[in-house]
Amino acid sequence: MNSPDVGWRLDPTVLLPLALYAGVYVWRFRNARREAAGRGAGALQALAFAAALVVLVAAVASPLDALGERYLFSAHMVQHILLGDIAPLLVLLALSRVILRPATRRFMRIERALGRLAHPAAGLAVWLGLIYLWHVPALYDAALRVPALHALEHASFFTAGLALWWPLIQPVPMRRRLSGLGSLAYIGMAKAGLAALGLYLVWSTTVAFSFYESVPRIWGLSAIEDQNVGGAIMMVEQSLVLVVTFFVLFVRMLVESEREERRRERLEDAAAA
């Protein structure tokens, strides 16, 4: 078999949550622009929201979903990357303190209630823990066979992504904020933490997930070749995200350093006067 039988997934249980997300965001975006004269709800947030919606639709409603469920581990890996890394990043970038204003105090109360669990290290542990947990072969195969478990897996990946990116983006500033070299070390540890899994999948010579041994083969890929490709996709995506994030954080460090220097100079000038 060379041509996969796939199509768009027009399932209300998939499309309605996306429509709800879009509706709530547009409502809050418009209100935020009125409340703060456009501050905190501008072109960058709108662009991130549109990109997040496209990524989410591609992950759960496009032919990619059926391709990963019926044929290719590598397609399933792309889906998980979109849900667990790219979509959460874009969703958080689309938010701001102004957009989240109705819930700002609630976020702060949650942070205080979580105590040490609100530390960035906890977010990192949640991300790595959930990803490795769902890649336990028995659990991974079970998720592909049981729809409810599969939905839980996808929700877990998205939640893990939010936990990972929140300390770096923080639409609502929290008490524990990463800055300087700490932010670089944080994302470096996160991406390096998946290196073992990615390397295993790239160089493996036995099929880890038995589900993909029984599916129809397409595009001339054997089950083990498909698994190797999936590992390579993971490694490439993690590396690209790491490089881009390092660049953005480095630029942010320079901007913050310059801002702090100017503030210190103003204080010194005021003291001298």
C-alpha cells in the first residue's frame, strides 16, 4: 500500500473546543484593546493567536491526525510536537496581562497555593515526566487503541507544554521569574532532557511501539525506518526551537541590561542634581 486513506477530521468533539478557544480569545482581545487603548493586545498577540489556531487545527483536525493514528509513527511524532511544544508556546505568546485581566488575581492565588510547585523546575519536571511517561511502549500503544486514552495523552502533552513555557513567557508576571543565564539554562536543560529519547529513536534497530508493526506500510517506509525518521524529526525540532529561543532570550537579556543601565544613570543624575 502506497497511498494512505486519510482526510480531515470534522468531529464536533474536536472542532467545538477550537471554536470555543477562538471565540473566547477574540472576545477578550477586543475588550482588552478598548480597556487599555491597544496596549497588551496588539499585532504580535493577534499573530500568535492565529498561528496557534492553525497549529492546533493541523494537529487534531487535519489529515496528519489520521496519518499518525493509522500508518506512521513519524506523523504521530509531528502531531505530538505541535501539541506539546509549538501550540503551547504560541498560545502563551498570544496572551498578556491585559487580556488575562479578569483572571490575573486568580493566577496569583494559584501560584501562592502551589508554593514550591510553582518553581520553574517543577514545570520542567512536569514536561519531561509526562513526555517520557507517554512514551512507555505499553502506554503509547494503549493510547493508540483507546480513543479516550489518546485524548488524555494529547491533553497531557499540551498541559506539559504550557508548564514548560510559562516560566519563560509569563503573560501574568509571577514571583518566580527566570532571567539572565537562568532562562538559558532552563530551556537548555529542557531540550537536552529529551536528547536520550530522540537519540534512541534515531538509532534504534528494534520497533519500540508494537502498534506500528501491524499497520499498513506506506511510502516505502518499514516500521523501523519510520521510527528512526520520527526520532530525527524530534531531534531537529528540538534543536531548532532551542537555537531560536536562545537567540530571543539573549536579545532580551541585552535589552533588559540596557534598560537597567539607563535607569541607574537616571538615578545617579537625579542624586547629583
